[in-house]
Amino acid sequence: MDPTTHTPSDASGTLDEALERLHTFGPERGGWLSNHAPMAVEALVHHGRAPGVHRWLDHYRAKLEDMPDRVAEVTPSNWREALGDPRRIADWAVHFERETAGRLWREVLTAWWPRLLPGIAAGATHPVIRVGHSVRTLLSGPETAPRVTELAHALGYWAARHQPLPPLSSLAPAPDAATALDAVAAVPDRSGGIRHRLDQLTAFPAWPGQPVDGPETARARLEELVRAATHRYAAYGYGEPVMLVHAATAPNAVLRTLPALPRELWAPSLAAAWAASAAVTAAYSPARPAESVAVSVSGGRSPEEVFARAAAHGDDHTIKFTDTALDVGDATPLAAALRSVELNPPAF
């Protein structure tokens, strides 16, 4: 599963145009809801849907808000106190614009990845997902100014919303990722939003069950986790069709970022990705699977046909989840993607 190798050429420059449109807006609206447009347009272009991107953005425009006002400059001496302060979203965006202007983007990513990784649950995992889409673009195409700026804004969003999980104990080890996700206990009180739910986490199953003996093992286990979470959506996604996509798209964002990182960061990246996927599962997964769901077939549709359905459906979460399902690549993820089309309301 290598999601960086099949991007169609965007000779039209549509992605850069779309990102330039979006960088005048903030990463959130309504004080908390994430701006999904940069991630969705990257996925659309990645799967050959560039001609429809600007039309999609025209529909999404009503959900965009201007970038918030700046508060105070983030500097090498005060960044720790600004970490996790959502009032500083614009300050962090400017900080990373400056960082990526002065250094190679890979150097900036490598320096900040271990600082940000403990807060992977930030913004309901949307910041790390946005970073993953950005890195895929930079690894598979030209390193244009809008694409580097997109990474800066994604990292800035993550820094501003940085949210470590509470201290967690380890439960009995699980033999594989699917069993580990099945063993994740639901949080007791689901009356509030994700921050309230994550505050209730106390323990996760120990996974991987065996020590990770090197970077290649870390990558293999991460691929296993993405596959298991994507498969699981087919049966459990009905519980929270929007939120449960992140159990798969968050670890896949980490997987997409690995090739840009030093290999010594791959094992801690796996640990954080597992925590993110398990946290979303604990917060939103229903107690039992749907009673009758064809989870192993996709109606004979090709990956291209499945993504075409997601693009026509237009929902941002559905587009991003289908993008991850195509990375996994077998029949069950295609069925899960079609399930997301059924469960989530269409955008237009």
C-alpha cells in the first residue's frame, strides 16, 4: 500500500489554484468545526477529478471563514506556551510560513513532527489528516509555493489545537489490529463532543502485541491498522458515519507522512496512530455491527467507479474516506466506501 505513487498529473494547475483560494481562510468555522476543503480538493485531484474542483469549492464556500486575527508572534522562545492555544491559529500559520520559507519543508516537518505527535487527537484528528494530504502532494508532485504553504497551515492548525490524550493504561495485548479495535471499550458518557469523550479515556488494548523491531515493521503494522479500521467502518460506521471515518483516515495520514520522515520516527508514529484510531473508536463506535451489511463486496465496481460515486456525492468526509479506502485497495474497503456514500448526507 503506497499512496504516493499514482497521482495523475495536474497539468492544469487546479490544485495550486484551489489552495491559493483557500489560504485566505482559516482552518475552522463556528469556533470548532474543521475546514475540510484543502484535504478534499487534494483527494479529488489525486484521483483525477481536477475539472470539478472549483465547482466543489464554490459549493463549499459557505462553510469557510476568514483567517482569525493574529494575537502575538510565535517564536523559538515562546512556542511551548502557544502550543494548544486555538486563539493563536493565525500566529501559528505565520510561524510555519516563515519556517518553511527559511528551510526545506522536510526539515521543518522532521523538527516539528515529534513535538506535535503527542497531540495527534487535536481538532478531532483533522490537523494530522491535513498534514498527510499535504505531504502526499509534496512527495508526488512539484514543490510549489501553494503546496508548501498548505503544509505550513496544516502544521499551524495542529500546533494551535494540540491536544494530548489523558494518561492511558495498557490492557491485554491483541494479536492483530482488527482484534485490538474490537477490544476498545466505549467511553461511558457520549452526551458531549469529542473533547468531552476523549477526556474519559483510561486504557487501550496493547497493540502491536509484540515489540516493533524496526521501521519496516512499524510501517507494516500501520498498514495493518489502516486496513482494519477501513474494513471496520463497513459494519460499524452506521453508529457515527462522519466521526468514525477518522479511525481510518487519521492513521492513514501518518502512513502517508512516513516517507518524508527519518526512519527512527516511524515507530513512535505507529504508536500515536494507534492511539488516535483507538480514541475515535472508543468515542464513537456502536456496541455491535449492523445486522445486515454486505461487507465483502463492492457490487463489482472498480476503484475508479467507487471514487466517482464519492465525488458526485460531494460530502467532504466521504471523499476523504473513499480516498483512504482506495489506498487499502481490496474489495472490503470499496464496500466500506460505498457504505459511507449511503450513510453520509450528500453535499449537493
